[in-house]
Amino acid sequence: MSTNPPSNFAMVSHPSFRLGDLLLKHTSLTEVQLGEALEIQQNEGGLLGEILVRKNMILPHEIMRALCLQLGISFIEDLKANEIDPKLVSNIPINYAKTKEIIPISLETDALGKETLVVAVSDPFNESIVDDLQVLTSQNIRIAVSTSMRIQDAINRVYERSNSNLVGQIEGAFEETYDLEGPIDILEATEDDAPVIKFVNSLLFRAVKEKASDIHIEPFEKEFVVRYRVDGVLYDIIRQPRRAYAAISSRIKVMGELDIAEKRMPQDGRIKIKIAGKDIDIRLSTVPTVHGERVVMRILEQTNTVLTLEQLGFNEKNRKVIEKMIFSKHGIILVTGPTGSGKSTTLSACLIKLNSPERNILTVEDPVEYQIHGINQVQVNTKIELTFARALRAFLRQNPDIIMVGEIRDRETAEIAISASLTGHLVLSTLHTNDAAGAATRLIDMGVEPFMVASSVLGIIAQRLIRKVCMKCREAHIPSAFEMQELGLTQLPPDAKIYRGVGCPSCSQSGYSGRTVIHELLIVDDTVRSMIVKRTDGNLIKKAGIAAGMMTLREDGMNKVFAGMTTIEELMRATHSEV
């Protein structure tokens, strides 16, 4: 949570005042301190308010208070969350409240009986907030100002109380016993079903509706929190008192066929459900923590629809190279990136391109995310010791043309995959590394001989998923000096179209809708091959790739920013370690 004042508060001038004069009049700032700050601003640039805060000459809330006095806006230094009626937030999504840093605090009625909703904000210059709130609440709005920290704290407390009625609905059903046989359609729940069952069903239904990829249910000392991961980012959905947690976790464990009596050891399971006729496969994981079992559910919608490389976001130049590479008769192609970066989706797009009756294609995955007609897919099952390595050995006796290995996790799997690629098979697989150049050194670190890596690997794709700006609420954005510095630019390309998301009901006030791939493609040519054999550092391999024309993750992302597909903020979030 930032302690810096909003950028609007740090402006040097305003149509009706000068910031320095205001601060001298309404705060403890001295003429000497102001002069020193103005000199720094003249020599180094930057915003006056930020310089004053950085030099500890003034506190952020003092800037706010001074501006509020000048503008005639109430400044609330002590925001009392316990006195705010939870009903006031019923029409305002918590994601919007947190993103915009706003919280309704009271409802005023004038002499004529006309009601006005008073809302505390951290940035009174954001005019769109008033318009949004009028639409969300259908009420007149008057703003007051408080600090970011006070508002965020109030949001957590007030929204927690607004959801507390749910506990009363699910209490009294905790002694219920549950029996599930096969997939269930959660929309078939009736009024006679236990409230705890309806609560869990509603969590699953809402997660699928909002296109969440994961549900996190986390117990703490006095409460438990439900969070959804949407487009790669976690959002708080609900906070409940701790007493409701045992029944909910037990219900979920029963659905996943786990041992509800075992609370000391991690457990893994699967849940198969139907939502509006759609088959949903959920990977369930529980881990014991200090305050109880933490539950994570990974949602996989069973679908035969696989996007093409172009639809995923691969640029035309690299797409053509990849499509040519995957039609090689032998060798190994690796896709790297962190968990949740779309590696399996990219491999599935490649398999769709390769899928034809004359090719024998086998895959081993954990889990099978996309079911592709005409391709034989095997699911890893550690309970019966069906591992990647064991499945790979069996595949080599099945006369395959193409093998896809969901992930190379250990030396045994790596050696079998590389041996297969050297004996007339095309192998596609994934690896967890930060960039393309690091994949070769990672395989060597696993224990694979460098000459085997150099002679087998054809190319390495590193990728990330970044959120696309919402097309319905995006607005033109002029990058700040800080953003230009982060991008490493002194000026923008002449045809650049840069946007940012404002937030609207269509994107749940996040400003983003959907995701796209940013990537880099390292071709293992003779230069790179000789460097791998010599165990050259990954950074040097990356430099060799760039010299040969490789576009880095950050550069591909910048092109998507300039094309108006995503935002500078999102690019910086996704590639902060790639600079």
C-alpha cells in the first residue's frame, strides 16, 4: 500500500493556487525547506510534493489537508470504520473500492428530504469516480478526503461486516453428512440443500462465471478469506468469521474424495462438476497451516477449443518460425515460463497444427487441460506411479512421430525426452525458467550432458501472459517521466497508441479484459550451440540471441503497449525481472 500522495496532490500549480504557498500557510513547512525543495526540483525535475515527502520535510496527509482547506473539501484524518453502515457498500464492488480507494461513509439528508451519499476518496481530482458512483448507487455523491491507508483499512473492515450475514445462513448445517457419486450439476441445488452446500456451489458458480482460474480459501486467526485469480491477478471476494470454515473445507474435501479426518498432511484431489451443462474439472489441493487447512482449487473447463498461435498473441515473424520448427522430423522444442504463463496452451496450439491422420502423436500431461480429437493423451497419476518418465518410456514402444511432455521436472525425464528427440522423434515440452536462454543451462544443471542439449534443442520459447486493456473503458494515456524511464525510452514511436483502463462494469472495474502472450524465441543456431557445449552463462547466450535478432519479452510487450493492446503498468508488472 503506497504511502505517497496521489500524483494530483503533488502538482506544483493548480488553477486556483500554488502548492508551495498553501503548504506554508497550512502546515509546518518553512520558507527555507520550501526553497531547498524548489531548488531540487529545478535541478533534478520531479513533482514538488514528492520531493517534500522524500526529504521528510512534510507528511503526505499534510499535503492532502492543505489542498482540502483550499478547495473546501472535508478532510477526515480519523476514518472510523466501525461507525460506517455496511449497507452503504452493497452496490459497490470491493474490487472497484480498492482500486479507486473509495469508501462510502454516511448518508446525509437535507431539509427537503433529498439524500446525498458521502464518500471518502484518496484523490479528489479524479472526476470519473463521482460519475461511476452515481451510476452504481443511483444517488447524489459528495466527496470527502482521507488517506490511502485509512481508506484501505476501512474497506476491509466494512466489507467484512457486509458479508457477515452469510455466516448465519450456513450455521446450523455443520453436522450434515455428504454423499457424492460422480459429477454433479451445481445448478440443480434445491431449497432443501444444506446452506453450506449452496455456499460452496455459489463460490464455484461465481468463479466460473467470472472466468477465474483459481479459488484460494485461506484460514486465519479470526476469519477466512476467499480469493479468485482472474487474468493472473488475485482479488479478495469474501471475508468470513473463522467459525464457518470447518464445514466449508469439509464439504470441498468430500467433493474431491479426500480424507476429511486428515488435517495434518497435504492432500490432492479432483472434482468433476457441471455448470450449465459445461464439464468443469477442478484440481484440489489442501495444505495444513497454523490456522487450519488452506484450500486451492484450479479450475479447468473441459473444452475442445484451442486457440491458434496468432490468436494467442504471437507476432507474425516468430509465428512463422515456430510453425516451420514444429514440422521438423526430430529434435526438442521447449516452452518456458513461470506457472500460469500459458505454456500448455501454446503447446496445444502447436499440436493442433501438427494433428493429422498420418502422424502418431502422444502426450503425457498433468493434468490434460485440452482434449484434442485424434491425439492420444495420458494423464499423470502419481498414486500408481504413472510419472512423466514412466509414460515416456512406454511411448517409445508405441512408435510415435511426435511426443508432448507436459513438463520436464527431473533429470530422468529430461534424459529420456532428449534421447527420444535424438532418435527420430519430435519432442515438445515445458520448463520452468525465467527466459529462453536459461532453459539450456537449467537442463545442464539437472545433469544432462551439454553436448546432448546442444545437439537436440531446436528452439526455446519464453513467454508470459499479460492482461489486455478493456476496450470498453480504455482512455488515451500520456506516459509519465517515470514510465518513460522504466521503458528505457526518451521518446515514443510516432505511431504509438498508449491507453489505460478506467474501469467499468464490463471488466469488473479492473480496467482489463482478457489476456495475451508476450514472448521471446531463441533459435539454437551454431553460435548458441557452441556456447551451450562450453557451459556458457545464460546471460551471454541471451546476448548472442539478441545479436542474431531475437526480440526480448520486454520488447514484445512494448510493441503491444504501443499497439494499444495493454498498458505500461501491466507490462512493468509482468516483466519487472526481465529488465
